[in-house]
Amino acid sequence: MPPALISPSENDYILRGVDSNIRADGRGRLDYRQIILETGLITQASGSARCRLGEGTDVLVGIKIELGAVELDGADEDVAAIKAKRGRVVCNVECSPIASQQFAGRGADDFNNELTQMLDRVLNGPQGGLNLEKLCIIPGQQCWIVYIDAIVLDYAGNILDTIFMTTRAALYNTKVPKTIIQDRGDGEIEFEISDDEEEWERIEGWDKVPVAITLNKIGSRHIVDATPLEELTTEAKLLVTVNKDGKVCGLQKSGGGSIEPSLLNDMVQTGRSLGQSLIQSLDEMLRREENDINLKRARKERIEKLGFFAAI
């Protein structure tokens, strides 16, 4: 991506504001912008969600559940034995060129790959939350593959946090068809897929999927949900992934600056606390949306999605 520039006066203004706990948009250091969350926007997907931070960063995630073979190639014997009993999660993240000039041209490919690898590493890792063994139909042969496609439609900073929030909501909206296993004998196993959508279930462990909290070090302080100008002023970033139990699932430091040990510990604790409270707020939004939909269905009222007009 082409490098963005910030003037010394802008840099000093942001630095002084963060130090005084009054950011340019009126927020405090640890305040998020308004989160707008909606699910079920893509009718042809198994699950979908859209999340927007205020009037800024906008992410749409679609999930498709498909049958496929378990992944065995390229693994040693011990790893192959584990993978033979698990389903698969395949991630892809793309930043639309219309979201920002920074994503124009082929220079954004590396950034897309970085975001994809981060999401894939978390969801397929031991702290990802999803019960991948439940996605296995016939060990060593067939499993459900969860394809997660995220697209950044608008950019105003804090991409990773928004991607993780949207993905978690899309997983909540995703249901896996019920499979009926039949043993024909002589080692022959067959399965049938139920057509009754009422028997379909959510992916086990979706609620244990962590969210990401990106903490930006500016001066001797740190902030969350940074705007593009604040990101340009950032000396170093610390990404903290946290699940609903407040457990830190992963850490990643980026940026050229250093983080003092005392500040590092403070940032981790901040990320842990904010992550847990953020998950509670997101889950409440999802429950409230589902209750509203069920109420309208009971009244036989028309269910309309606001979609991209939700912020208007």
C-alpha cells in the first residue's frame, strides 16, 4: 500500500489530545465508536453479518458451509491423526479498492494476505473456540468446510477489530445441516443430510471465538479503535485476542516502536478487560436482533433487513 503522510502539527495535536484523554472526535482513550451490527444480510450464504464502526470502517462477512475431504496432505503422522477427525475453516479477507486509496492497485495484496493469515491462525488454532471435531462427518474422509469471506467496504481505521467482530456475528448466524450416519458394515459408512432447517444447529463453540482488541501506543499512552490519523501517529501496536471468559488467546506486536514492560502489561490487561465487555455487548445485540425477528415471525409480520442503510 502507498505510504500515508501526516503533518507535524497534526501529529502534535493528536499526541496532546491522547495525553489529555480527549481525542479529536471527543472520545476518551479507551472508547469505541458506535458499533452497528446486523446479521443475515446475504440470502445465498449459510451465515452473514455486517459491522460498522460509527460512520467509518465497514466490514461484510459471508460464510458458506460445504462438504469436503478432511485435510491430510503435508502433515506428519501425529498431526494427520488429529486433522483426520476435524473439519476445516478456510478464511479469505479482501480490502475493496473503493474503501480507501491505500487499497488501490496490487500493493494491497500483501495487506490482504496478512489479514487473512491472522484470521485463519486464530480460528484454526487451539484458542479459536470452534469445535472442529464436531464438523467431522466420517473421520479420515468427509467433513464440513467453513468458508469465511470478509470484505472491507469502507475504511476509517481499526480494521482487524471490526473483522473479528463481524466474523463472530456471522458464525452466530451460521447453521450446519444435521447429518445422519449409517454403518453398512464391513467398514462401509454412509451419511444423509437433513433437509429440515429446523434441525440445523449453530457451529459448536461460536460463542468461544475471541475478539481482537488493537491497542495503539501514542506517546506514553495507549488507545483503542484508532482512526487513520491516529494510526499514523502510532509508534507501536499490540493486538490482544480475548474470549468471553476473559482469557487472552493471543498477542501480536507490530510497528517499529518499542513498548516498555510496565506499559505492555497495562495494555494486555486493558485489552483483556475491554475484550470481555465488548463480547458481552455484541452478544446482547445478537440476542436482541434474534428476539425481534422471532417476535415478528410470531406476528406474521414482514422481516426487513436495514443492510447498508442501517446508519442512516
